[in-house]
Amino acid sequence: LSSLLKKEDPENADYWLSVVIPCESPGYDPNLFYRSGAAGDTPDPSGAWGLFQMGRGLNGQYDHGDVAWPQQIINATTYRRNVSWRYWACAESRW
């Protein structure tokens, strides 16, 4: 996890590991799933998955948490680089 984050986003790897992932996915669970709606409060009607609680493409090609954890890292870091930190409420200090 740490090695791939350092490869994909070296300047932010520690922030992903110490702030975003533990907030979005308690227990660092790459299989964590939240349903949408009142109980889950995810913006994607399909729910949110994984370490970064990403959806199934509602916000573009990199908005996919429904993939294996290495791809979750690539998707999240690419999304952050191409769009912004605003995807993650847990990363509000970087907005």
C-alpha cells in the first residue's frame, strides 16, 4: 500500500496513508462498501467502495472503487491529480 502510494503520488503518500484512507476506510479495508441513500450517504447511487470510497464511474473514468486495491490507488491518485482533493470530504484540509 505504502510503496504504491509513494510511486503514484510521492508528495502526498503520507497524507493518503495517515488522513484520507483511515477516514474513508476504517481498518484500511479495500473491500469496504457503503450503500447510497439515507443510511450510507454516498453521492453515487451505486454506493462507494474500497480504501478511498470511490463510486462506479459517476464522476468519470477514475471514479472507480469497485476494483482491486492497486487500481483503487491508481484511480484515486489520478483523480486527485486531474481533478482535485474535493472528492474526499476527509481531505478537506487540502481543498
